Amino acid sequence: MSAAPEPADRAALVGAAAARVAGATAASSVVRLTGGASRETWSVDLLVGGEAVAAVARIALDDARGVPLATEAAAITAAAATGTPVPDVLGVEAAPDLGGTLMVMRRVPGETIARRILRDEQYAGARAGLARALGEAAARVHAAAPPAVVTATAGDPVDLLLADLGGPAPPPSGIALGLRWLREHAPARRDPVLVHGDLRLGNVVVDPDGLAALLDWELVHLGDPLEDLGWLCAKVWRFGAEPPVGGLGSREDLLDGYAAVAGWRPGLDELRWWELWGTVRWGLMCGVMAERHLSGVERSVELVAIGRRACEQEHDVLLELGHALPGDGVPAASTGATGPAVGATGVHGRPTAVDLLGGVRDYLEGGPMRQPGAAGFEARVARGVLDTVVRELVAVDDERAHARLLAGLGCHDDADLARAVEHGTHDDRWDDVLAAVVDGVRRRVRVASPRRLADPSAIADGSPRVRRRPVSDR
């Protein structure tokens, strides 16, 4: 088996393949871009028929999740026919020398990094109308004639979610609570349409004038049109901003834009159901991505770190259902302080495990985190992983206290608790079940993402929370 090419060699291979696929006579300035969880993305300048073309090359490796790039291209072409802002596809071709398939598109000028779109002054004018523009774009996607290669996902949306993202073990208890509520409050199903599948900031190009293009179609399928709108509103895609539609605007703005193009207006309650569905979906996806690392399929500090972010989605489920977590401050170790000397009097002595992790943290901050591009990003992720481990080591009493709550319910662990939520076996003690769920989520968030507990009752869009009735009251 031959060794993988070095980065410089791979850049040369990408340039040659992109030129071949696009019918170009030359390729230059081949640079890999950050981002793209399931595709490699490269910037490349091409010379096509004497014209200089700024292009993007997308590579789907043979084991990548998502639809084939040929299906992406067909969906993009179909959406373009309805006026959806999308890049021009220059070609798609198998690229065995790159280990997969290559698609080349014209590069759309603008910004894709969510935090810049939400905060930079140059996009202030664009932000004002983006929620409505995204609603209009979604309606155009849904009006497109579905290509034959795009598959349908007929069936109950919760069943489909679990079929795609569920595993042999039950999901975390907070996610299980969300799944049960979704089952018991499901809206009427709508006829399937072409659905982007991952419509959110990070997958769009924005320029100072507004929405420039929808990108990253690897999750395209036929499904309920509200799936795209609810996913866009999920709290994870607000990137710390308050407005519910991608941190940009109100749900009413989104629905106004959708109705202006589609000719019908989805209901707000229906949108909120799909918004919660999106939160649960991301919680399950966190587990799937972590499993890629844990199983050895793809060793990645980013993937293993994402696994702990499932508790953030549990937290959001509880808030949406009207169950605030008590805020108990941020542990001292979250800032890098060593806290209690874990293991100081034990067999291992000093330096303790916390001291050792602190040394690695100092190393990362002193050099690797300052590197540009992907290397610096991964070093910052690694620093965050170390902080999580330190907080877990310091919180030595958490598991014992939580275990006592579970034992009072006759549950061996949180997997048993999740099964009790799913199957209703302890509904006669629902208040105790809910207390155990809230306690477990609070402890997980306190270790993995403690800033979430600073203001647990805050409502992201400033509107009254839709208080969700406990399932045991039905």
C-alpha cells in the first residue's frame, strides 16, 4: 500500500484533477480551505478557454458520509433553475488519484464564516434582510423539480432520525426526552420536496449586499419542507447571537420570506417542532461523529471533542420544553486553574493528572495555538479537550451524587434512564425521572460547556418560552 501524498503533492494532484474536470488548460494557487466536515474543499485558479476562473474543488473521499457529488451537482442544477442562488458547477468526475470524486464549481465571492457574517461591520446591511432572504431561498429550493438521483426519505421523521443517526445504545437522557416529546406532538406530514438538508450559516455565502449562494449540498434529499427551516433555527446555528434564525432575525421574517415565494405560510408551532427536531438531530450527530474517532475510522481531536457537545443539545431540549437548569457557576478548573490536587495523596503522587494536563495546556498556548489555519484551530480544540478533562477530574463527587438519584429510580446508569424516558416504564414517577434527567444534563454541561449555566433561563429570541407540557401530563 503506497503512502499518502504529502500536502504539497496532494495540492498538485488536486490542481491537475480540477483542470481536467473543468476542461482548463492550467491550474494555479491551489490551497486547501478550512471547514467541511465530510468533504475536502480547495481553492484553485483555473484557465478555461483563455478565461481566468476562480474555482472551488470539492473532494468526497470514497468512505465519506453524504450523497455522491454527482447527486449534489444535480440538486444544485435543479435549484438554479428556480432562481436559487448557487455556484455554477463546472464538472464532476471520479478522481481515483485523490481517493474519491471531484466536483469543480465557480467560486462565489463573499464570506462563509458565521461569526464574521454575524459581527463584522461590512455585513451589517446584509444582516438586516438575511433571515427573509434565507426563507425565500428555501422556498425556491423546495419548488425545484427533484432530480431522479435524489432519494426520498418517506416515513415518520423521528423514526428516520434514529434510523440514520441512532446507535445500539440509547441516546443521552436529555435527547431521549426530546425524542419522546417529538413523537407525542408530531405535526401533520407534508408532501416531500427537494430539501437542502443542511441549510445554516457556514453553508451559505454572504456578501455586503446579502445572500450570494447556498453551499454544501451533501445532505440533500426529498423530505418535509419545514426540515430546512427548523434546522436553520436550531440554537446551535446561532453562534452565540440572540435572534432565532441563524442569529440573524426573527422566525416571522423567515416565514414572511418563505411565504412570499412559496405562496403559503408554515405555522409557527410547526416550525418550532422542527426546530426542536433539529436540536435533537444535532445531539445525535455529535455522537455519530465522536464514534468515527472512537472506532478508529477517523482519528481526530475535533471529532472526539464534538462528542461531548451532545450535552449542549440536551440543555437546549430542556430549555425548549420549559425545564431550566440551575446555574451553579463555572468551576475554577474551566480557566485552567488546577483546582484540587487530584491524586496528590494517591499512589501516583505529584505532579497530579491535573498538573500534567495543565503542562500540556501551557505548551499548546505557548506555540501550536498561535499557528495559522487548520493547525492552530486543532490546537485550540485540543486545549478545550484538556479543559474538559480537568473539570471532570475535579468534579470527583458528581458521578456518586448522580448515581444515587439513578439508584432511587432503579436505574443502573444513564442508559437505563434514557430507556425509561423512551418507553415510559417510570411514568408513575415522572417528577423523579425528570429530576434525574435535569441533574445529569446539568452535570454534563458543567464539565463540557460550563458557560451554558451562566444564565440558564435566557430566551434566545427574547420571546416568551413555549412551555412544553411534560409527557406524563398527557
